[in-house]
Amino acid sequence: MADCYFLGIGGTGSKCVDTYVYSCATGLGPEKLWIGMVDQDAGCGNVEKSSINIENYQRIRKILRTPGLSDVNNKTNLFKTNIVSVPGQNNWEPLKGSGTTKPTLKNIFKFNALKDEIQDIMSCLYHPEEELELELDEGFRGRPSIGSAAILSRIHENEPFWQTIFNSIDSAKQGHEVRIFLVSSIFGGQGASGFPSIARLIRRILEQKGIKEGVYIGGALMLPYFSFPKPPDTETGLFAYSDSFLEQTRGALDYYGRLFDEKNYQKTFDQLYVVGWDPLIQLKTFAKGGPNQNNPALLPEIFTSLAASKFYEDKVIDEGIFYIAKNESDAFSWPDLPSIKIGDKNFVKKCLSQFTRTALSYREIYYPNLTIDKWRKVKRESWLRNLLTKQGVNLDDEETAVNLLSINKYFESYLEWLATMIHQSNEFTKNNINLIDVNQYSQFDDSLQGAGVTLNEKLNNNQLKQFGKMISDSKLGDLSSVFLRMNYARVPRDRTGLGSFMGALYDSCR
């Protein structure tokens, strides 16, 4: 089994990290994964949300996959991936500890101490006032040239964040395989600069260590897929402008083409996936960075997850640049999502569908009956006796109550993420996304700040009756079918504790 690494770079990269964590929960990830972000804007809302998601995922997986205590078993895809990232070390800030509260290129390179001729060169490369003195605490404002200089000046330092990857690279000398996957946009500042810089650094380290095989570098590069309004007149300084995305992309693509030209240049990526969207998805608000930069999940980002999973899954790495097209320009359905598992073209649909049905069933039907003050009303029902009471689960125990609540909160965050991704992208496929009918459990108002999505507090009887029709192009049972399977579920020997119940519910939601 290869060591798998997933690294999101910049604002778009951190959003894709969030998406991949949810993908791992559904069973689409590898067996074991280190996942992290590179973003100077540590206070960015997207970075914070992704970090919280990683830690919540790890908490739920521990609840459901602790052998001998509570375990759904290794044959079940539910929270299959063991995410081994260290809490609190999920994001690397290139300029952290630079000695100033507001780092700039000038103080990073000690500009005033440089020789006159070097100062002249830097003043030619960077505008003396707008760029050399730009405060970089909230990222690189869509300027890859600034980001590249800043990142390369720091990435060689002995950081715990990078040592995890470098130590794994050393193991390749003993024949161990390592697969590293990078994700970023091509049109931003930090992502566009960090994506090639980090990949080339890893290649250089491999060359220095004399490692010629066993380490593979893949990546997903996001072409323009969204736009946002111009900054208000009250904002001052340098900003990223979505109007310039396409122009920046044209120049960058020529550069990335050279990264695959092995005849004249050193190869950088073994596999590169290119993802875009037309027409661009229009976001409603502008944010230069910080906590307000909390952009909603969008459908194109799911392709980066599938690209990474295919990169980890394939036994042989086929080199090249890959892209995919929709079957119809004004619609989106399950066949438009690429297959990632040989011999099972419906694997992606199965994982997303089964997890979604499990999350909604738990939230609406089972969790409300498992709280300390409610479970006795259903204690004689077969599913509760067989899957919980007989498995030694004490529903009066405070720790059990906290665990059940944590699972419910994670399912709610997943359902909100899924609804956001589809609602926010739907307008730009003429309301013709045929994957999962998120209208059954959520409401959308694009005039609201943020994602604009709210989960229905409680599904009414009509919505509950539509449960079996929630997955497009599927013949799945309704909630009564789930209930029937739960009552007759058998507990395998390798399922224990709360894992017995959650494993049965997951199986019943196929």
C-alpha cells in the first residue's frame, strides 16, 4: 500500500481539501491519507473550515473504527480512510515567523541590506511600492510572481509540516511507494505560484537523494470556474480580479505545457488533471481574504477528489494530462462523473448515494430516538435491541450521547456541503443537475450571505415519502425498506459496539 498525500494550495486548494475529506467519508478515498494545506492567509474562512472538517472526521472515525470497542469493520466503506494528519498542523503558512506582523517581500529578502544591483533587479521585477511593500498576511492577492518568491524563500526550512512528506520520500529507497497529489487554481496568487514550485522542489529533493522510482507526483489544476464581483470602492490596495482570470490562464498554460516537455525540460508531474467550467459560476460577494473569504462549495471541485482517488487507486500510473467533458452542455448527471475503480463504473455513484441516504436516515429517523430522554420509547424495537443494547451500548451514558451527537453534526455538515455544491452550481446548468435531489432536505436563498443553504429542521411526511426518489436514476427503497432491513440486520463478528448499529444502517441504505 502506497503512502498517499493530498496537498491543497491556496484558497481553491483549501476548498478542494474540504471536498476531499467529505469524499473520504463516503468511501472514495485511499486506506490511509495525509492531507494538508499551504495558505499564507491562515485566517481565511476556507482554511479554517477545512481544518475543522479534518479534525471532526478524525473524531468520528475514532468513534466508529476503534477495534474491540466500536468498529464497523474493514469491509465497510463508511469513513474508510484513515486521515493521519496531526491536529493543529493542517496548514503551512510560508511567511509565519518572518519577524513582522505584516510580512512583505521587502522584509522577507532584507531588501535594504542587498547590494545596489540586486535591489535594482528586484525593483524591475516587482513594483517598488505596490508589490515590494504589499502586506502578505492575507495571501498574495492573485499575484503568482509574489507568491513564488515568498514560498521558495521558506519551503526549505525544517518544518514539521514538510518533514512528514520528506521522511516518506526517504522510505522510497527501501522500495516503498509514495504518491503525492497537489491541487490548486491556475488563476490565483498562492495556488498558481505554489503548485509548480512545490512539485519542482520535490523533484529536486528526489534527484539529490538519488531516488529514481517509487515516488509519483500528480495534480489537479483548476482553470477558471467561478467569478466574483469587483471590490467595492472603499477597498484599497492590490486585489485579485476575476476579470483577469482568463488572461492569466492563457500564459500559465503555456508554462505548464513546458513542465511536461521531457525533451527540453525536466519532467515535473507524472499525471496532471485539468478542470474548468463554462459558463463561469457567479459568486455573489467579494472578499480579499481573512475570515470573510469563505466561498461556497461548487460542483467542479468534486472532480479534484475523483482525480486524486484515481491517482491513488490505479496500480500503474499512466503519465499524461487528462481532462473530461460533459455529455450535454446544459445538464449534469451521474455519467458525467468519471469512474475511478476498474471494473465498477458505478462506484462513485454508490458511495455518494449510500452515504447521503445514511446521513439523512440517521438525522431524521434514528438519532432523534437515541437521545438519553427518548430511547426508552423505542427500546422494544428489534433494531435497537439487536444493534445497540445487545452490543453493550449504554444509551444512558454521557459519552455515548456525545458520540451520537457528534455523528449527527458531521452528517449535517455533509448534507449542507452537498446541498451547497448543487444549489450554488445549479443555475449554471439551467437547473438541470441530476445527481441527488437536495431540495428534499434543504432550502436555498442566494440573497443570503455565505452559502445561502439551510437544512430543513424536520422533514414533513411528504418529504419523507420522497426518500426513495432522492438519488437520480436509481431504484432504491424508501425509508420503510431501510427500517425493515434494520430490524432483520445480522451483526458480523467483526462489528462491535456503536459500530454495529452504524454499519447496519449504512448497509440498509444501499
